[in-house]
Amino acid sequence: MSECKLNHTQEEVKNKYESQTHFLPDEMNDLFHQFFAKEHTQELLNEVFHLLKKYDLAPSDEKNERNNRLYMVLKNV
């Protein structure tokens, strides 16, 4: 995953989630709904955006890494 210097809004993160939701594990849906119900730091929003970015195109081993990181983030907010 590449890092970029852009700051992403919560709305941008939500749009990215919605575009990738069919590729994500079903168990993440409730966690994402809880995530979007709260305010988050810019750093966290950027991280989640980049974990979701091109998720559908990632090889399965990279998806597993992204899933692990997403679960860590989503369960700890």
C-alpha cells in the first residue's frame, strides 16, 4: 500500500468503504457502522482510507494483512 500526503474526510472514508463493502468480510459491516458513528483523528481516517483503497484488487495475502489491521482499528475505537 502506498502512503500519500492527502488528508481524507470521514465522508471520503465512508464513500471508499461503500465502494469496497462487497469485497470486505461481512463481519466488518457492524464495526464500520460503529466507526462512522464517531469522530476520529485525521491520522486514523487516513489509515482506514488507505486500507480500503484498491482493497478489491489486492492479492489474498495482502487482503489478510489489511483485514487484520482493519479489525485492530475498528475494534479499538
